[in-house]
Amino acid sequence: MTTMDRFGHTEHTPSLRERSMNLALLRSLTTWFALAASGTVIVFIGLAVDAYRHNHSAAEESLLSFSNPGHVVVAVGLVLAGLSTLIGLSISAFRGIETRRELLRRVVPVTAAWVLTAAVAVASITYLAASGATIGHSHATPTTAAPVHNHGAGTTAESGGIVQGLQQNGLAPGAAPTAAANVPGALLQGADGSGHSAHDKGKQPTYTQIVTLTDAQLLPLFPPGTMTLADIPKLRQQLEEVHQVALKYPTPDAAKAAGYVRTTSDVPYMGEHWLNYAVIRSGVFDPNRPSGLLFSTIDNSGTAKLVGVWYLMVPGVGGVTASAPPTNTWAGNLALWHEHNGLCLVGLKSASEGETAASCAAKGGTFTPSLKWMMHVWVAPGQDNPDGVFAYLNGALYKQQVAAAKTAAPAQPNGTIAR
């Protein structure tokens, strides 16, 4: 029996000592204040990760975007620092208590600290989530244009329209139109790089024709002087690349997940214009990275669908100038980059051209004298443009828009679908 007792004592003593040591560590102020300090260090690491991400992508995102690892690290650090500080405070406050009265006196401030901290945390998180506040960094050099004020609903890039979003991302356009003749009265007109009211070079092959017909069959279908037999293979390859990109974004939700934001209403013949400001800021033309997508409501489902792709090259970024359209982009000489003059966007409600700053302000819109350079590319599945792959307007799309509008809510003026 003596041996058994000795054995039992020898077996359990280390376990009791370990528990005692663990409890001693948990009761130690040094432990909790060290954890609080560690949490503070983690917060700074998270901020550094967030800064690095924005310096290398400059994407706009919510302040509560946990897809950003920097935000996750900051959140972990804040929780660790806050809890550790409160626990350390509690241990310090309750140490050495000998009477019930003394206990009650210390419970009040400790409880108040816990409640106040929790209330501030919950209130802050709730406010950030409800406000939809966003952040983004820019590395482009802004133009010297006068400030553009948005009088539409909201102040985010999505609700402010193209120009508002560009300004928030350091890409605000501001070149004035060269002549009154270049300021058309509607989005159905415009100006090309030569100062003429044009958006494309006329009737041309559709995307389906370009990827299915032979080079010899295609050549007569292009406007004279725009393509050669040597140009066609490269153009076909570029358009096939864009088509593959279009397959990735069939819905607005897919576009949002990839960093695109809506900037216009569902414009007749074109659809909603969505932009990716990180792509624009790069200043690099790449068919595989379109700066914009086009969505439109084309059936009675009420859900917008991808109908096309568009590109925007902003003067002052990537060597692009205001005096001439981009070069060395699409194969051949078929693509025609165009601009919009006197552009007025009223949030996501309407769009018009040929406006003045005063007339746009009267509508509560965002005004820019000249927005350049851009073009549409009709490569979305099932959305061939009968007038051609680079045609500005899509008449077939407009018919679908009108048909869909007949089963939707009453149309709004200027920039929405006319019945």
C-alpha cells in the first residue's frame, strides 16, 4: 500500500504543478499586458499589409472588406489588444480584495470599462457597415481640371458616375471641347480624334463573322482602308481574348467581385457602363484586361446581363494625350477611339451630352467638358452587333432594351430607355 501511495503521489504531482503554473501565468499582469502589446504590433503589421496592397493595386474597397488580408490582421490585433487590456485591468483591480465593500467598489469601474469598450466597438462597426465608406489610393497625376461636384445621390464611385469615380481615383478628365460643333446634343453622337462627329468607321464584320469566316472572306466586309489580310489574324486573336474575358462576367455580381463598379444608367444602344479603376490607372492597353464592361436589362427578368465590353484610356495616364487617340492598340486601322463632350451624368439615373456646367447642375448631375478616349467592343455571348464588332451603337441591343422596358417600370427621361 505504501508503494501505491508513493506511486500515486509521484504521478499526479507534476500535473498539479503544471496547472498551478498555468493559473499563475493567467493571473499575471505581465502576461496580459504582453498580449496587449502584441496585439498593437499586429495592428501595425495589418496596416502595413493594407498599405502595400493599395500601393500595388489601388483598388477601391470597403473599410470592412475582409477579403483584404490587411483588414483581417488589423481586426485580429484590435481584438487581442482590447481583450488583453481589459483582462489585465480586471486582474489588477480585483487583486488583494479583503472585504465585500471593497469588491463592490471595484466592480463598478471594471464593469463600466468592459461595457464602454464593447459599446464603442459595436457602434463603430455598425456605422462603418451602414455608411458603405470606401478607401482607395491613387498613383496617377491628376489633371488641372476644376473640381467636379456631384449633386446626385451618394458620394461613392458607384453612385457618382464615370467622372466622379475617376476623380476619386485620381483620374479626373478636364480637357475642354475644341469647338461647339464637337459638342453633340445626345449620346447618339460624339467626336473622334479628328474632331468629327463620329464614333466608328462604319459598317464592319460582327464578332461571329470574324471568328468563323476566312481572311479572304472577311477582307471585303471591312470599311476601305481599315484592314489588310496581314492584320486580320492578329485582330481575330485579340477579339477571341476579349471574348474569353467576357465569359467570366455574365452578371453584375461577377463584375463587382472582380473590382468593377457601375457608373451610368442603362443607356440606349449601349447599356450600363461599369469601370475598373485599377485597370485604367495602369495606363496599359491589354485586350485581356478591359477597363469597362457593358450590362443591360434585355428581358423581363429585370436582371442586367453582359452585352459588351468597353475600354477607356485617360489622357495623362500611360502616355495617353488629350490631343490624339491612343495608338498601337487594336490590329489594323478599324478601331476608332472617341470622346464625349459636355457630358452630364445624374448618378445612375440619366446621361446626356452637349450640356453646359449650368444645365448639368440644374439637373443635379456631374459635369465634365470632355471625357476621352473610349470604344465599345461587342463580343458578349449572343450579343453580336449587326453593325460590327467596334460599332458605337448596337441597334439589336436597343430593340431588346425597348422590349424589356415595356414590362418594367415607367421609363425616366434622358438616358433611360424610351418606349
